[in-house]
Amino acid sequence: MGSNPHKHLARVEVDSIYGGPLPFPLCQVAEDCLESFLQLQADLARAGGRLVLSDLFRPYYLQEELKRRKPRLALAPLRSFHCAGRAMDVTLGAVGLEYPRLREIMAGHHWFPLLSGREPWHFQRTRDVGPGRRFTSVAEAVRWVSNDR
Ligand SMILES: [Zn+2]
């Protein structure tokens, strides 16, 4: 129908590992995370670093493709915070800050790495997802931004 498959997303300008700004459609966050994202960028800059990403928002079809290529590493789209516009993969070597400092600044804006300690570059914003929160599940958060499913 030519309608946008996505909603409730805000476009951001952020450096990427690809040698320029993160391209569309990756360069989007859930609209209710925009303020936190912008403050995070500003705080990292104030601390002498900069936010550089390889991934942010991932459309449903891209996550499906990733899941096909890396079935053991990638999550199904309805389980991925990336598909909800609530996760980012930080290019750690380009940030210019020690990891503990990065984590501290991230945490100040409610972006956290996985509890498992796997994928230390992956930060997600979980505070609105879970029992009694804004979204009861990741799937619900994904559906809020995506008309695909
Ligand atoms: Zn990730």
C-alpha cells in the first residue's frame, strides 16, 4: 500500500563504523527513547568521547535475515530490542573512553549491557519493558514501532 511499515521512531544523526553517519533505516530510535539518546550523545562528548555505532534500529526483515545467517547468535525479531528501537551496538574501539566510564555514562541514561556479559558492545534500554511497565514484553515494544507483524 506504500505505507510506512514503521511508526513511533525518531531519526538520529550518529557516527558509525561505516565511515560516515549511521545510514537509514538503522539511524532511528523509539521516539520515547530519543531524549535519552540525545543526552547520552551529549554526555559522552562532554566526557571527551563520542558515540559510534554499528547498529541501532533494525527493521523486522533485517533481523530475520540476520537470524537466517547467524541462527545461534541472532535473536528472532520479536525478541530483539534492536527491532524495538531500544538497543545499540557501540563500536567500543572508537568511543575514546575506557569501558567502565562508558558503562557508567550509558547507565545514567538507562542503557545497559546484557546481564550475561556477552556482547559487551550491546546496550539496551529495558526500563519500559517487563511486568507492570509500559510494554509487557519485547514483542510488544517491537509491535509498537513496526507495522510488519
Ligand atoms: Zn546488539
